[in-house]
Amino acid sequence: MEVPIKAGLYRGCPRLDTETDQNNCPDAASCVKLNVTDWLADIPKTLETDDIVEVRFKNTRKDFYKISGGLNLKVGDLVAVEASPGHDIGMVSLTGPLVYNQIVRNRLRPRDIEYRQVYRKAKSADVEKWKEAIALEHETMIRSRQIAVDLDLDMKIGDVEYQGDKTKAIFYYIADERVDFRSLIKVLAENFRIRIEMRQIGARQEAGRIGGIGSCGRELCCSTWIRNFVSVTTTVARNQELSLNPQKLAGQCGKLKCCLNFEVETYLDVRKNMPSQDIELETKEGRAYHQKTDIFKGIMWYSFSPNSSNNMVPVKVERVNEIIDLNKRGTIVDQLNGSENEVVEKEVGYQNSVGQESLSRFDNQRKKKKGPYSKKKGRKDKQKK
């Protein structure tokens, strides 16, 4: 009896329903989280064989193993690997020279790692038992969440991963503070009759394991390629002149989006040639205060009120530097812009190309006004006559 693999739970491709598909699926290595493109796949291999392979398990969990017994493995093969205790079932995700590049990318030293062994290619009995273990994961997660609530533990169990031989399970949880889960481990071991391992993860790691679609319309970066998470602060958003709106800046994990760090260095490089935003400009019209900046167009907006952004005047960066130099010499300019005022306004003008209609114009239903020749009124007039 074969137990089908549920789409989204594997550790791999949702097409893998039979043993034949597992050995012949052409896309087995590309439809997973944290995929790595083997750009050396079409290069002929030399006589020297690399004995280290990368094996992936559920979601984003991967590890490096050493081949034993002269196995000839390729990407997509199901293998039985060493675990503690027992063995686990995974799929080979990378072979060849790129494995060492991945080890260095993970900030590890190849010579200092104690590699576990790849025992053999998975047999039909191994695969059947492995599929049965996968079928238990969702039910186990729901039950373990209820147990954590009954024990009044301030934690959330986000995912459960069974070992391939059904002797051990990893419970991934999120907690704001340190949690004493010794009583939880005892209850879980009594209920499920397996060895329990608890692993604490952050909100970003949970989003990467679950996956999803971002506001850009593409799959989440933490599910596709990000391995090491860098902290994101509101200063990054300020440097890019973004409004500090939590609903727009937060990702599905509830934290600031990782993509805010992608372009911040470019903005900082351009800002080096711009004057400080704290400098006030002295003109005969009054003192001008900085409000906002269009970095790549090289235009800064000023207003004559420090607490109001009404009636802002766009000024080019060259003109701002000129006014600052004149103010340092004691000269007060007549106005912010010289003869270029009309040109700048046209350059930074804004038009709504979508249309001037309000987005909420369909929310309020308009009541139909009764005209002088409506049917009801006409009938009343006839009755009066």
C-alpha cells in the first residue's frame, strides 16, 4: 500500500506520488525552497569523484553528507542518511564542485565538518515508511498546539517534521521569551511515542518554511534564496524616503521587509553628494525648511513652515548648494529658484495616469432622484384629477 505525498508537505516535488516518478521526475530539483542552480551540470565530469553531497529534507532544511560505499548519486535521488538515532530519508539536491561553494556560503569550513554518512539509495520499504511519517505531521502539529495551550506555555508550534524512520520528530516553535518546555516534551513523548526535539526559530524563518507570495507578486525571498537574515531597521526606510507605514513596510512575517536592504547602499552613495537636510535656507521670502528629497532626480522640496508641507517648492541640488554658499557669505537670495522655477515645476509635476476617480466611488450607493415625470408621481397626479 502506497501512501501519497501531500503537495506542500514534501520536502520536494508534489508530483512524487509513486516510486517511478521519484526516480524519473525531471523537475525534482527545481520546485523546492532555497533551490540552487547547478551551472556546471552540462560540463563533463573528470575521473575524480566528489564524495560530498547536499541533501534536502522538509521545507528549508538542508545538510551535507559524505557518500560511502562508492554510490553513484545524482540530483533527485532519494537516499537514506545517518541520523541520531536511526536514519532519515532525504533527496539529493546538489552534487559536484558546487557543494563546496555552498559550504563556504554557509560560513562553514569543509575540513572542520564532521560529515554524516549516506547509507544507501532509499528502498521501497524506506519510502513507504517515510510517506506514512509525512502523513502524520499535520495532525501532530495541531495536537501539539493544543497541548501547549493546555500547559499555558507562551509559544507557537509552527511546524513538525518527522524523521524518515518514524522514531523522532522535530518541533519548530516561536516564542518571544525563553520557555521551559520540559513538561511539554514529557506529554508529547507519551502521546506520540517518539523522540522529541524542540527547535526555536524566528518569525522570518517561519515565513521561509511556510512560504507564500509577497506584495511584489513573486515568491518570498526567504523561501527562494535568502539563507542568512540581516536585521532591518526603520533607518533603512528613512534613507530611501519611504513613509513609515507599518502595513506597507512589514512582510508576511510581521517584520520589516528584507528587500528594504537591497537598494539602500545605492541611495547612500547618491546622498554623499547632496547637502544636509538639516540646513535651513535664508531667502527674502523667509526661512525655508527641508521636507523631502527625490534622490535620483536631484531635487529637494522646501517649505517656509517647519511643521507644514503645504506650498512646497522644488529646488535642484545645484541651486541648494549655491544658496548655502551664499548664506555662508552673508548674502540672502531673493527666492529659492531663479529663472529655472517654471522648468523645475514641469519636471517634477505629477499626473495620475490611472484617472482622477476616487477608489471609494463605488462604496456609497447613489440614491435615484425622482424626476418630475416619474411613473409614481404621474399616477398620483391622475388620481388627484
